[in-house]
Amino acid sequence: MHRAVRSMAVIAAAVSFVATSCNAPDNIAKFCSSAVATLGTSNGLLDDMKASCVRESQTRESFGSFVISDPIPAACIDVGNQAEGLKAASKVLSSYFTALNDLASFGSTKAGEEATGLVNRASSSRTNLNAASQKALASIAGLLIRLGTSGYQQKQLADDIVNTHADIKVAIDGLAEAVGVAYLHQLQDEEAKTATRYKEFLLGHQTAADAILVLDSRWQSDRSSFAAKQNAALSYQTALNTIAKGNEDLAAHARSLKAKELPGLLSPYAAELESLVPAIQKAFQ
């Protein structure tokens, strides 16, 4: 009888925690899973950072050169290394939202198992993340490790959400600038040099109507691709800002919000993220 009473007390405490600390599983899961899906779209942009650098270098080749091998310039290898570090930074943030979802739904998480290694990759791959962002990522990784320990007390979660939200914002802002701004500049450089290459060819072939028609068709296709990727980069920045705002609201109400109030707080953020993800992914399919 006493054992049953103790069990009921434990269950009641858990239910009370879920209802009062912003961790109603169905509602927090939607926001967290949307954040994880959004952060996952960074892979397409980051992979194309290196690819765009390689394509830009190929604009220096003459038409008809028919190069058999395509050596990757050293500058593009560096861009690729930066992209891999930024992927690791994105994964740290993704692991944070995965951990929140796990703890809200199951009471435990293993999302932090790779945290230290990811932070090391983010800081050692010559990323263009600033020092504040790298420091924030290290702090988030430390929390993820604590969240994954068997001795972690779930009642600490509301305080940890509050204490970590500033680091989440700094890390997200750093990622948005490193990926969105740097990638946009890379695309704009590639677009300008592609246009210059076509124009230079046409200057020497002004009477070749067939060549003009073919290059015009190619340019229209290229323009469409550039526009889609540039829009994806802008949508990614918007999505990261949405994640940051949602997390700010979550932290602001982590100690006081009732479970029934949670959908009204987080659902708009989840809905916006779900609308942005397909637009980002489509550009790289």
C-alpha cells in the first residue's frame, strides 16, 4: 500500500512538472521537431558553399576546353572545411532541441553524447563563427552532457532552459551570419562571374545566332538556380530567427506557463518553421 502511494506521488509530481514548466510533450515536441528539421536543412546550403566555390573557379576556363579532371582549388577546400565545422555547430543546436523533446516526452535523453566532439569540430575547422558563438556552443555542449547523465534531475530543466537561452541566441545568430551571409556572398560572386563568362564568349561570336540562343537558354536556367538558392539562404536566416524567438518565449515562460497555454505560445513558431523548410530544401533537390 505504501509503495503504491509512493508511486502515485512520483507520477503526480511528474505530471505537475509537465503541466507547469513548459514541457507538455505533444506541444513542445512540435516546436522542437520543427527546429531540428530546420537546422537539418543547413546541410544543403553548406554542401553548396564548397560546390559554388568550385563552380565559380570553373568560370575561368574557356568554353570548349573540355577539361577531363576538375582539381579542387585550395580556397574551395578551405570553404569545405569551414562548412563541415558549421555543420557541427548546427548539430549542437539540433541536439539541444532534441534533448528538450526527449526530456519532455521520455524523461531522459542521449542527445549530448556527441556534444564535445561536435564543438571541437566547430572550433577547429576554421569556421567563420565568431568567438562569442564558439563560447556559446561550448556552454550548450556542457549542458547537453549534464542532461544526459543518469543523475540529472528533471526539475532542473526549467532553470536550465532559462539559463541557456542567451547562449542559444548567440549560437543561432552566429550560424545565421556564417551560413546565410557567407553563402549569399559566394553565390553572388559565382553568379556575376558566370554572367561575365557568357558575355565574354558572345563578344567573340556576335554573328553566331545558334550560340547566342543556347547561351541565353543556359543563362535563364542558371538565373533560376541562383535565385532559388539565394531565396533558400534568406529563408534559412528567417527560420533561424524564428527558432531563436520561439526559444526566447519558451525561456521567458519556462517557470510559469501552464500546459494549456503552451500551444498558443509555440504553435505559431512551429507553423512558420514548417512552411519554410520545404522552400529551403527545394533549392537543393
